[in-house]
Amino acid sequence: MSEPRDAPYPELKKSHTMAHVGRPWTDYKPPPAAPVWAAIEGLGRYYILVAAIELDVFDTLGRIGPSTIEAISAELDVPVDHLRSLLDGVVAQGLLDQFVDIYQLNDTAKRYLLSDGPASMADLVAVAPGPHANWTRLADTVRNGVPATPIEDDPAAFYVPLVEGTFTTMFRCASRADLKIRYSALDAPRVLDLGAGGAPWAIAILNGCPEGTAVINDLPGVIDVARAKTAEHGVDDRCEFRPGDFHTLDIEPDSYDIVVLGHVCRTEGSDGAQSLIRKAFAALKPEGRLLLADYFPDMERKFNPHAVIMGTTMMASTKLGFTFTHKQFSEWLMEAGFAHIRMIEPIGFQQTFVAVKPRTS
């Protein structure tokens, strides 16, 4: 007599049959393993893209046009079989197109992965996750409450390439924000940009307001990126640069029409973020506006994965950094005295709180 066959899902009880419980494969089928595989493959997907950018795949295809693997291999001076394996991985992610034996840029690559693409993220890819080694020690970071190599130990080394890589995206966001908040309608606004990075918000506002001026702050070393970017955009003669820690920086009270906190609050922890909001409130003129841009998880921290993972990224590499919910920021803004609080999304995934300092506060 033959042995009984194993059930396809051994963990199911033998009582889980049609006679006992209805349709077992509808009601009791184990969940798919796809989410686990997606996480496992995530590491490989990321480094495939990093390698393609490092090898200059996208810019090379932009220069020579649709090409065979042999032609691309000759341009890059790398082995054919290894390059084919890499490019097939890029194609599998939807970041290149392949037709028979021809590889070519698709619209996504042209826009985001060419170094001169209109919304290039090529310089951002390698630096966006923070120091890569910190991810391999994430469990220790959770146990100890501090990352092995916090970026605060050498902030300029991390933030300089980061703010250079994020500038294109943030500048698009800041420029398109004018469609929502009409800062260009102001005659000669005075702008304070704290932790400005490359100063994309200050530059966008000054572009829209020919008589406007800006005070731009960031750490020594990092502020040099803002100096270069403002000069590149022809607004440096209307900027005053104040290097230093924004928590201890001396700022004139009731003096600014716009204060910008652009993607800095999540680096500072709850207390630091609230302190920056209060500092912005004190600096604004009555009826002045705070622009607070960041990534905001929903109240349950599960319906905006981009913002949630950004929070984990901050935890992995900073001493205080986390993301905070829309509700938390709304409460902090109201507690500081702001009114007429609303949120805009000038481009996808880039949200900004707009809050007004009342005339009587």
C-alpha cells in the first residue's frame, strides 16, 4: 500500500477540507512569499542601478543611441557577458528598454538617470540611503539606539554630495510651489532659508521675485554648495550667507516674509523639529509664511511607504532623525502660534506645509 501523499501546504490541518470548512484554498491558503522576495531582491535591484550609473551606462546610451551589447561593451571597455547580465537587470526594473539584441534608453531613464536629464536623480542614487555600511548594522543600531557611523560625525562629507544630488528635484518642487502659493506676487520678500543645502527654495523664490533678498544658512562646508548654486542661477548678489548651526544662529525677530525649513526637521528629532518651528515663527513678520517641506507618514504609518522608509533611513544613520506624521507637524505648528495651516504637493511625493504667522500673536 502506497504512503499517503503530503498535502501541498503541510501546515494546514487535515480537518481543513471542503466537508468541514468550505473552500480551504480560499479561506486557509497561506499568504504568498512575494513580499519577502521583494525585500530580498531590493538590495540587488539597488546595486544594479548604482553600478549602471557608476559605469556610465545611461549617459553612454544617451550619446551613442540604441546599440547592441557588443557596441556598448566596446564603449565602456567591460566584458560582454558581465555587461549583458547587468543591463538585463536594469531592463527588468523598467529603467532601460531592450528589443531583441538592442538596448536603449526609455523615457524614465532619459528624465531621471541621464546626468543632464530634466529631473536628473543620477547623483542622488548612490547617496540617498546614507552610508551603505550602516544598513548592514541596522540591528545593532536598533539595539543601541545610535548608528555605528552617524553622519553627524562628519556632516559635510555626507551632506555635500546629498544636497548636490537632491538639488534638481527640490528646485522643481520649489519652483512649482509658486503655482500654489504665489510667492512671486510679493514685491520684495525677505527670505530666511535654514539648513538650506543648495538653497533650491531661496533660489526659486528669488527667481520669481526680482527685488527679493535671502539669508541662507547651513553648516560650514555645506553652505559652499549654496554659494555655487546661487551664483549659477545669478541670484548670489541678493543673498547673505550665514554659516553655522541653525539651532544657535542669531536671527532677527519679526523680520522675514518667508522662512524655509526644507527637509531639515526630520534630522533633528521631535524636540529639535519643534524648536526649529518656534524659531521660524519668531523670525517671521506678521502675516509671513513658513514653508516646511519634508516626507510625512500618515497617522498609522503604513499608507505612505516612501515616508515610512525615509524614517528608517534617518534612524539608520543619524543620532536623532525620524520622520513625523502630518498630525504631529500640524499640532506643532499650531502650538507655535501658526494659523491658516495647509499642505501643498507641488510635485509627486514632495509635500510642504504652508503656515501663516497671524498679525496678532
